[in-house]
Amino acid sequence: MSAAAERAVPSAPGPMDGLTEAEAARRLADTGRNEVAARGPVPLRTRILAQLRDPLILVLLGAVVLTLAIRDHPDAIVIALVVVVNTTVGVVQEIRADNAVAALSALSAPHAHVRRGGAGRSVPATEVVPGDVLVLGEGDIVAADAELAEASALLLDESMLTGESVPVDKAAGAALSAGTVVVRGRGVASVTATGAASALGRIAALLDDRREPTPLQRRLASLGRVLAAVTLALCVLVFALGLVRGLPPGTMAVTAISLAVAAVPESLPAVVTLALALGARRMVARHALVRRLPAVETLGSVSVLATDKTGTLTEGRMVVERIWTPAGSVELTGVGYEPEGEVLAGGRPADAPALAPVRELLTVTSLCNDAALRPPDDPESGARWTALGDPMEAALLTAAAKAGLPGRPDLAADRPRIAEAPFDSLRKRMTTLHTDGRPGRVLVCLKGAPEAVLDPAVLDDPPDALEHARQEAARLAGHGYRVLAAASGVRDDVPDPVTAAETRLTLRGLVALHDPPRATAATTLADCRAAGITPVLITGDHPATARAVAARVGLVPGTGVRTPADSEDGGTEDGGTEDGGTGDGGRVVTGADVAGGRVADLTAVRVFARTDPQQKLEIVEAWRTRGAVTAMTGDGVNDGPALHRADIGVAMGARGTEVARQAADLVLTDDELSTVVTAVEEGRRVYDNIRRFLVYGMAGGAAEILVMLAGPFLGLPLPLRAGQILWINLLTHGLTGVAMGAEPAAPGTMRRPPRPPSQHILGGGAWQRLLLLGVLVTAASLGAALAARGLGLAWQSVLFTALLAAQLGVVLGLRARLLTRQNPFLPLAVLASALLGAAALYVPFLRSVLETEALGAAGLGLAALGAPVGFFAARLLRTAFRPSGPGAAVVPEGPGDPAGRDRASALR
């Protein structure tokens, strides 16, 4: 490491105290927000014109002109009303969807760490102003152009600006560009340019900012075009048949046009966007923040969940359980970061002689430490102590408190730090230099991975002592512990570079840390398997640690204990990989195995250890090549590429880096893996409701077309007038259609296989169900009309009412939870639609406009029969035509069961 990469720690605060809040506010008002030119709001007139340019709306406008020309004023009023209502609903839906998406974007906006008035604080990146002091750490995104004032082993990824794939070292005085990423180290910088004046802003000005439709919107738009073509062809047929029967051409033209508009749910894309946006808002309430709207629909298809270990399957709160020193071993009790517990030697509280070497070791690890422990604000609330900084370093501070040592601030005040060589992934150790209380004496404190510390070039201990320590480290690692070694020594000077002090030190001992599995981890993975989702563990940790955690959460069988003879990379002596006698699914494969091409099928493995970012990409890509839809969790800088490549990138909101959060599609605000399962359920619910609306809406449209085609052959010359058709369309596609989007998830939603990503929106038997429903609704409606004609009643009004009643019966019959109280809007919408349908018969103005007649008890009774027919037809056909065989049910994949992959493939 170069001297420039190391930072002497000043003994007193420097000049970089930052702006005052008042000055920052003034500069924000002067320079504007730190953001590239944002897309302005869409003007209302633009939204209205976009709605009126819809081909079917243009057809309706033509129908208004035609009806006025032939002096058919009642139909002209109804058609104009439909245009106004459809346009209003479309515009309102667009505005609500945009507002929901904007709210989601605000929730997921990046933050920056700044110093203001000498105190550190986190502010939205958009509020950073020139002159602000940025405090940078690993994983941060540089919020604005800045000049580096202090740097400690700072390494930046500038690939998004320069295209250079190799990270760049940065020293004090270097220029930093907005949007670059801190890969390693720490730094303090002064902001020089923000917003459009920054490097990122200048590039963004060149970009095309047009919105792209979501994949689901594209599929629905394609479906709409096909439906429009088919419906228009049928309407031309209706028009021709009317002319053959001698009906007026103007009347038949208006009827055919109205039928076309009623049969096709022309506002469906806007309805879907709203459903996705509101679904994303519901996910926020369940601790899942969707950053990209298409992720809502993709979540319903997730078939593989690739998860990290630390903080995802485990608590992310390290606990020191064992300490080994050359004088002996002790165990520590307690959980979390609470400084409460005992130090036990041989099962009893350790005496003073046994505690002395432990305290020496923990003094070293407390001084060579950048973490802090924060007590709960309200101890009575049951809140827990939390860690500021690296969880492993915080666990060392907790262990020191259990051993009776003073807190780190007191230790640091007694032995101030004067220089440091921070931990990095190449050296695998950290070294700090402190005043020793004696003139000219410097205390060297070092901690790191055993293989980096137990080295004769670093330690001055005898070879047999080092060998004994290596064996003890291997034994502890074999039990799944994270092992650290600590050493110290005294010098007469402060070397330059600091790393020159890493020699002739004395070993103080080994610390065994454990990150316990989350209480919900095993249940969450079982829920994944029950939902047809294959869980895979991908970690950069030691193979023994990965196996131990995987065994504890039920991902693989066995106890997770490995022998001390197991090699660092998890391989056996012959270079193969241990499988525990359970086949590919039960073995732990290392990144070295993946890189060496020793794994024939990456999708047969359930646990990967010692992986790097490139290997994570290879694993994700292997699953995607097999047709799986992958969700990948991560929280670090090195997880960014895999999060971006996966179909659904999932980042941890509380402990994740800014890089991970910005690369992800889904951010878990509670850092709970179980929230992913909740989000998948929500995604399935949204998609199911969209399909349910399609079946309902298109079945009604098909019924209206069939009524108009079949009616004349049954002696009903003009079954429905144009205004009547459009009124039914308003009541069925309006209130009830929107209310369907709030339906709760069906029972067993998470006990069925994921939806194949290639499945058509009307696949899985949906199109068969809607056609049959359309035929049954047609039969019920025409049957009521024929019976009314035989009784001398107003048959057209009976047909109008029966068709509406049958469709309202269908919407209730399609409910997955028939008597649920979770969505009271749907029964209320059905009731409102029924009342408005009755108003068409009994309100004089509507009766005149729609050309209906008031019905007596007999006529109403005949028309009302359509409701139970539609209801029971929908109940009987709700689950008909679904695929049978391997995909009909999910057989949960057991721990380490590689056959689950083949079942998942069969389901797809």
C-alpha cells in the first residue's frame, strides 16, 4: 500500500466542518436542487389530447358526428357522455399512476452523508450544495462533483463516466465526479458543482428521456390491437346483417361503432399501470419498496431466489462466542450488541488470571476498531443496542464490555490513535498506531484474517506456537465461526508507510465470531419451496461457515460441521468438492470451483462460498439460461452487477450500500428475507387481478357481440341500441373494473408454481373461460328477452337489464375469496352499478336518452335471473381449463433436493 493511501489521523478537528444549515439553505435557493433536468409535469391538455387520439375514441367521436347528422340526439348524448367519462377516467388514472410512481421514486432517492456545522448528518442527495463537505465511505455514490480533502485507501469506480473497468486510486487533492462509486476506503471532500453543472448532469443532458412502456403494457397493447381488429370485423358483420334486414344504415353504423367500443377495454393499459403503481404502494406498507414499476409484474414469476448470507439469512449482528489465547480458551454468553453477558472458563465465570490475556486481546481489538455501540433511546420500549460501523468490529466492542474493559472512547482517550493502515481485501488486516503513554513509544495494534496474521513475517512468536494457532483457527472455522487473529507490539517511531509496522509483533489470540441465523430464515425458505421458488445461497464467506448456516436454516442437510482438515477453499484433498452424500444439491461449491470449470451444472448446486462478483453473475446467468426468473439479494458494492443482471434485484434498505440500493428493483426496508416472499405474493395478486379483469371485461364484450349477432336470427331485429350498449360498458368497465384491482390474494397463492414468464396474458385456460362465460351470459340474456317477448313485455329493456345483471353476477362469481371483507369496494361498486342500471329504467331523463321502458315485477324478475346465471357460471368456470399434471401442484423441494430443479422446469 502506498503512503498516499494511508491517512494520519489528526489529533484535533480540522477546518472541514462544513456549511451552517442557514448557509446551505441559502445556497440551495441560489443554485437549485442537485439533480439533472427533471422531466416536467405533463400538461392536462396533453393528457386529454392523448386520450382523444385513441383509435376507438376517434371512432366514437365520428359516431357523435354521424348521430347528430341523422338527428339521433339521444344516442349522440349517450356517446358523447361515454367519451367524456372514458377520457376523464383515463386522465385521472394517468395522474394517479404518475403520482404513485413519483412517491416511490422519492422514497428510494439516494442520500448523502455531509458535515454541517461540524456535525455529521444524512441528507437527500438532491439537497447537496456547492461548499458542502461530503463524508464518503465504502458503497457510497458521490453525490456531486467535489475536491478530495482527506483520503484513506480511497478507491473509486468511475466506469459509469469513463468506461474504464478498473477502479481508480484517489488521493487528497483529486477531483471526484458525481455518480462515481466508492469501492474501498474513506474520504472527505468539498463539493464544487451540483446538478446540471456536474459531470453527471452534463452527460444526462445528452440522454433521451422518453418513457418506455412496461413489458406487460406492451403485451396488453398487442392484445388490444388484435381484439380491436377481430371486434371491428364482427361489427362490420353486424352492420351488414342489419342492412340485409332493412334497418336504417345510420342506425346500424352507430350500433356497430358502439358495439366495437363496448367490446374492447380500450383503457386497459392505463388501468394496468394504475394497478401496478398501487400494488407497488401496497408493497411499501409491507416493507418492500419497488424502484421500477415493471418489477411488480415480474415478481409473480420468480422461480429462483439467490440470497446472500450475512444479514439476510443471518441476523447481521455478530456475536463473539469463543476466545482463544496462548494461555487458554474462554466462552462468552449473551446475544446481540447488548454489553451483557459473562466470560466463562470451563463452564464457570473466569477468574482474574484467566481474564488477563483475554482483556489484553480485547484491548487490541477495541483500539484497532472504527465501530461504535449505540444504546436504545428508550430502554423501556424493548429496543436493542445497535452498531454503528462494521458489525464484526461492534461485536468486539461488546465482548470487551463483557470482559469488564472500559468503552472504546475511554480507551481511545487513554491511547489516542495517531495513524492507521485500513483493512483492505488484499492485505486482509488492519493496523493502527497509538501513543503508549510513554514518551517516544508507539503501540501497534493489528487484527485480521488468520492466514494474514499468523505469518512469520508479521509475528515474532515461535513456529510451533504459530502452527498451534493455525490448527485452532481451522478447528473454529470448521464449526462455522468467523475467526480473527489479533497481535500487538511496541515501537520507538511512527513508520512511513504505516504497514512497515506490521512486523515483529506478538500474537494475542484468536476471536471466534458467529452470526446467528434469523428466527424467520428457515420458515422463509420453506415458504419459498412451497411456492415453487428454489432458494440458493451465494456468499463470499468461508465454505464451512456457509455450510453451517445452510444446514441451520434447512437449505442443505447435515449439521454443518466440517473437520479442521478441510481446506480454505472448501475442496477435498483431490481437488473435488464434498457433497455430503446428498448429490449436487447438498454440496458447497466454491468460487474457485466455478472459475476452474469443475461444476458441470451450476443450477444443481444450492450453496456457493468464496464467490466474487463475476462468479455471482455466472450463477445468475446459468439459471436464466434455463428459463428461470431469478431474484438476487445483496447489500454490498460487489453485489451491484448481479443485482442489475438478475430479473429482480433485491437490496437491503437499512444496511445496504447506496450502490446496491440504486442497482436493485426492490429494496427491503426491514432487511427481512421474508419480505421478498411477501412481495412475490403481492406480485402474484396484482397479476391475478389483471387477468381476472380481462376475463370479466372480455367475456362481457363477447356476450354483447354474440347478442347482436344471434338476436336477429331469434326474431329480435335490433337487440340493443347504441346508447344501451355503451351504458352497460360504462357500468361494468368503470366502477367494478377498478374495484377488482383491490381484490386480496387467492387462498393458496403461495402454494402454486410461479407463472411461466412466457405464458400469454390469457394463457392457463383464461381465454377458454372467458369464451364460455360469454356464451352463457349471452344465452341467459337472450333467454330472458325471448321469454319477455312471449309475455308481451318490453323485451329490449329486459335484455338490456339481464345483460347488465349477468355481468355483475360474473364479477362477483370470479372473486377468489367470495365473502372476504378485505375489499368492500367491489360489492359497493356492484351495488352502485345495479342502481345506475335501474336508473336507466326509471329515471325519466335516462329512460328517454337510452330509449328504455320501465319494467314491472315480471320483467324485472326475468332480467334478474341473469345475475345468478352469471354468478354460478363464473364460480363453476373459475378454476376450469387450468393445466393439469406436473404443474397442477407444487411438491416442495426438500433441503438439498436437486430434483426440485427438474420439477420447476417441468412446471414451466
